[in-house]
Amino acid sequence: MAPVRELTVGQVAMRSGVAVSALHFYEARGLIRSHRTAGNQRRYGRDVLRRVAIIRVAQEVGISLADIARAFQSLPEERTPTREDWNLLSTAWRDELDQKIAQLKKLRDGLTDCIGCGCMSIDKCPLRNKEDRLSAQGSGARRLVVAR
């Protein structure tokens, strides 16, 4: 028996472990593609299984769907992403992940004293901004921002 070339949305959901609604969402965002049969049913190429796997891994480590979509633009359509493709994608995301890790470490270390009181206004708080002196540096939580 010849391998199935195209998959239904249910087959993709079962094989990938992703809900049908998530597949529809990914498709609406341009992350995966399908075509319609004469009976107006979605059919996916087998390459979509690898693309969904990449989406799930990338989301697990905090890559946004917008960033995933941008990265997928570098991949050829209707071809299963290869190990080399994954290396290119993951290398491009490495700097972003390193930045997020640094930000989370700074947040974790800065909040150690504040977690107990919850007010962030005590004198020894490392995040305290007496008289809003940090406003001259810009908006937002300036002490939590990691410089690039």
C-alpha cells in the first residue's frame, strides 16, 4: 500500500497531538497551509507534521507565533523542514532566548526581597524608585530591563 500523501485535519491533529482548533488557528496565521478538496474538505501535505512540531517546540521555549511565522517565511513551501532548516531557525532564535533568560534571571533575583512583603515600597527593595527618579530613563520598569 502506498503511503498517504495528504492528511485530513483530524489525521494531522491525531498525529501531531494538536487540537483541530489549533490547526485552524495556525492556518489562519499563515503558519501552515492546506488546500480544499472538491467536497470543500481541508487536506494537508505531510510536511505540515514537521511544521506543527516546530511550532510546538518554539512555543514551549517562548517564541511568539509572529516570530515563528517570520522564520517560516525562510522555508520553502510544501517541503518538509530539514535538520538544516531547524538549525537555521533555532540559531536565529538563540539570541532572543538568551535575552529572555537574562531578563527572567534579573526579575527572579530582583524580586527575592519583595516577594515577602508584596508592596515594593520598603527602603531595602532593589526595585524601589523613590520619587520616580527613573522616569528620566524612559517608561516602564527600568530596573527590570536588561540592556542589549
